[in-house]
Amino acid sequence: MTPRFIPVLILAALSSSALLLESTARAADPGTAKPSDADATPEAAKPDAPAGEAGGPDDPAKGEKNAALVADAEAGGSAVELPGKTYRAVGLRYRAVIVPKFMMNLFGDGGRTVLANGFGPEFTIRKDAFEYDFSAWYTSYAMDPTPFKASSDGAEAWEIVESHIKVLYVTADFLWSHDIAPEFAFNYGLGAGIGFVWGDLFRTQAYPGTGANNSTGAGYKPCIAAGNPDPNFCGTDNNHYAGYTEPSWSNGGSKPIVFPWLVLQTGVRWKPHKNFIARLDAGFGTSGFFLGLGADYGL
């Protein structure tokens, strides 16, 4: 039952109570009932006609009147959503994906925190406080030249890594809502999808500059070529020089061609008008943390 019908039910209950009290009073004092009383009774106070007759429960005119009341309510800008009704909307989303340095350090030493900005269209289907948000969105995992190496490797394995990686995600969010008011609700759920990866990942062997830190890679500089300027660090064990780019999985390299998107998320939903919905999202998953905004127009 939605809040818009509560005043109607209260008025109906009060009217029924008044009729019941009047009937009880007349039954207790038959002398007060006069033939003229029945004639003077307002039309609205008379009992309903039998089913099928004018004014009865099955009266087509009454059904049309109720339908008109619902149509009038829906024609307004109310944010209230009717039970059992499906709502659809289209709009745009923004995601600020934060890949923290500590997540990089799960796989190696060095690195830095990366902020990836993503955006794209979305399509929403919602019913009974549950919604699906489908989206195709683009993001760039750009990273400035940064020292990095595998944790098990020695100091001579430091490299300067620069990322121009881009990802097109195709995802779906599955969100439940807990209403605070017709206009506000808490969202919670999960998101899942897959990302298609392209772009360059540059790797260059590095040597320690003045005051370099062998543990963090701070102060390491890219080698010019094998043996130059320091043969102890600019070795010949690989060809990671002069703009070397890491091949993808399909070419025997370590750069992925697809990447999963799997997150747990929560947020706030704001619907000030039946044709406008905004969301503030936050979550954590395979790509790190994210903060997001969504703005949709109801169809």
C-alpha cells in the first residue's frame, strides 16, 4: 500500500463509522425515524446499491472513476513508486576507480596509487525496490613512469613502468533499496561484468640514481640501452629498452586482454521527481575502491 492512498482510506473509515453510529441510534429509538428522514438523507450517505446496479461495487462508472484517480496521481511528479509496477530509466554514470598502492604491493614492490576516471551510459529496470543497472563504460588506467618489480626479485630487477591502459567495461549492478522517504533510499548489492583491455604498457630497465632506495625503487632511473649507463642494472637478460611495450596474453606477454569487474557496493538513491533519479555509489572489488555518480531520466 502506497502513502498516496492512506488519506483516502482514512476518510472512507470515518464515513463508515458515521453511518454505523447513525444506524445504531435509529435502531435504539425507532420513534425518531420518520419517512421524511430517508428522503432527506444525502445521496452520499445511502448504502451502496447491489452489485451490477448503478453505484454498486461492479458499477463501470465507479471503476472508471477509480482509474481516473490513479491516472491523475501518476500524471503528477510524485516520487512514490507503485507496488508491482516496473519502472525504466536511461542516463549517465561516472566512476572514480581508485587502485591503491597496497593492492599493487600484493603482487610486487614499488608502484603508486592510481585514479582511473570512467564514464558511460546506463539503463535501469526497477520493480518493488529492486533494480538492475546495465552499463557500458570506458575508463583509463593511466600511470606516470613508476618503479616496479616482483617482490622475489633483487634490486637489479627494478624497472620503470608507464601505463596507457584503457578498459571498456560491460557491467550490471544488482541493487536493493531501503526507503528512508519516498525521495530517499539506501542502496546495497553487487556489481559484475567484464572489461576489454587495450593500450600500451611500457617497461624500461632501471638503474639507481644518487640516493636511490633499493627497497622502494625511489630514485631509480630508466636505462638508455643494455649496459648503458650501468651494466650491473642495465643487463642483457631482456630487451626492455627504448620504448619496449609489454605484449598481451595473446602474444605471450603479461598484459591482460580482458579483466573482471566484481564489486560489493552501497550508496544513496535520490528521486525528487518521478522522471529524475540520482545515485551516489561506493564499493570495493577486483579493481580496488570506487566512488560513483549516476543520473537517470525515467521513461
